[in-house]
Amino acid sequence: MEFPHLAELSEKISDADFALLAVNTRESQKNLVREMVSEHGADWPVLTDVDGSVSRLFGIRAVPTTLFIDRDGRIIFKVIGFREGQEEDFELMINALLERGGA
């Protein structure tokens, strides 16, 4: 599960000019989403895509899918699935975007 890893990553980049958002596409019940957020200590917004509109907008067909979106709303990088250690790749991608002023 990538959620605990995102919590670690969020702490590492907390001082950066970067926003982390999560969109939950599985649970339509807000109380389940709140439990997950509380359990993993998420300090970023977690949205619920009840009607699937966000998934359709960004072409998400598998869970988890991680998108890196620049300030202009363009998808810079898309990762389908998650493997242990991938959070390090995410951190490198975020730092590269920040260095070029595009995150």
C-alpha cells in the first residue's frame, strides 16, 4: 500500500513549494476514508471520487495510480501500481520538478 509511504514523503517535502493530494476512488463512504487518513496520519487533502469523474478526467483505470501534475495542470509523469522503494523515485521526480520550477 502506498499511503504510508506518501505520509513519509509528505514529511520530507513539507517545506517545498509542492502540494500533495490524494483521491480515493474505492470507498464512497467518507467515514472509511477518514479512518484510513487517521490510521496513516495523512496531513494532506484526501478527496473522494464518488462518481468517477476524476478517474475519467485523468484516465485512471487501475489503483493505485500516481500522477505528477505541473502548475499548468499538465500530467508530467504517471505511475500505475506501487512497489516498495518507489517513494524514493517519487521524491527524485518531485525534486527535479521543483528545481526546474514546474511543480
